[in-house]
Amino acid sequence: MNYICIIITAIVIAIMLAVIFKLNPKSNKELAQNEELNIIAKKFPTNKEICKNILKKLNNETVTIEEDKNAKDCLYIAITNKIIIAGIQDNFTRIQTIAHECLHSVQDRRVQIANFIISNVCILYYAVAIVLEVFNILPENMEITLLTIYVLLGFSSYVIRAYLENDAMIKAKYFAKEYMEEQDVCSKEEIEKIVDGFEQINSNGIKGVNFSLILGVIIRIVILAGIFMIR
């Protein structure tokens, strides 16, 4: 009965958050395909050059930059101090996206490392808990304790990751705007149009990122509780 209550509560919370945030993933995809803004953005240098320039603005030129056209998303890896740039050359959002990853590189390294450690501990703990339960290795009545520990780990991981992402997402628009103004390759009106595009994407995107992070924790809680309930 306890597991049923946990599952129902988790699902209700997920639905409630989706309704409150009024998420619409399709709107961001449509905005990112704005042909006028994409044409303006093509006036700016390559992604790698943009990345180098923004890192220079941040006084952090020790970061390794790697381009990977097969990567789905741009990514900053704190452990190796590397930025991986996906194949986003034709999209106006690339300027803000690259600024976002560059900002990750100057965030508090203790928080970055803590995020790496706790997120990986969560993954390992989750996998071990499932294996122990599936093979009936767990001591009697230990399931609820394991689930409680995972809930605490999962939400700790969410809080740290959400802090890092929100900090970078909020600042990225302003750094991208400063970078565009310094390049002097397009008019102020064109820059304002691109910044307006950033704002429209961010109004839905920031909520979407936060929701997806918490949803990941909720889904794993539901799966773990379901396995414990069945066994």
C-alpha cells in the first residue's frame, strides 16, 4: 500500500508541474527554425570561433573546444574542462547555446564536481538497488529504506544540477548579446531581433529544463517503487 501511495503521489506531482509550467516543446522547435533570424546569425563566425571569443571575455581560455557534428547537444564536461559543440551552425540559437556552455566553465568548480559525483552516485545506487531487488538479495523490509535514500539522493542531485543550469541559462542571453554587439557584423535592430528570439525560447525553455530534470527523478522513483511493490 505504501508503494502505491508513493507512485500515485509522484505521478500527480509530475502532472501538476506540467500543468503549472504550461510546457509546449513544439513552440521552441518552431522558434528555432525562424528563417530570418537564422540568416542574420550566419553573419557571425563559426561555432568554434564564437566559443573562443566568449571564453576570452570570461577570462577562461584554458578550456578545450571540440566540435562533434554527431552530438545532439552542446556540452561542458567539468572533469576534463572541455566544451563539445554540436552541429548547430545553421541555427541562430547557437550563439546563446555556446555562451551557456562557456558560462558553465567558469562556475564554482566545487559545485561542478559535486554535481558530477552525486549524479553518478545516483545512477550507480539506482542500478544496484534494482539488481539487489530483482535477485532477491535485499534483507527483509529494506526496500522502503533504499527508496527513501534514493529520493534524498535524487532530489539533492536535482537541486545542484538545477542551480548550475539556471545560472547559465539566465546569464547566457546577456553574454550572447554583448558578444554580438562587439562583433559589429550586423545592425542593432538585427541584434535586438535575435535577442527577442532568445527571450521567447527562454520563456519556455528554462521551465522545460527544470521540469525535465525533476521529471527524471520522479520517473526513477516510480520505477523503483513499482519494482519493490511487485517483488
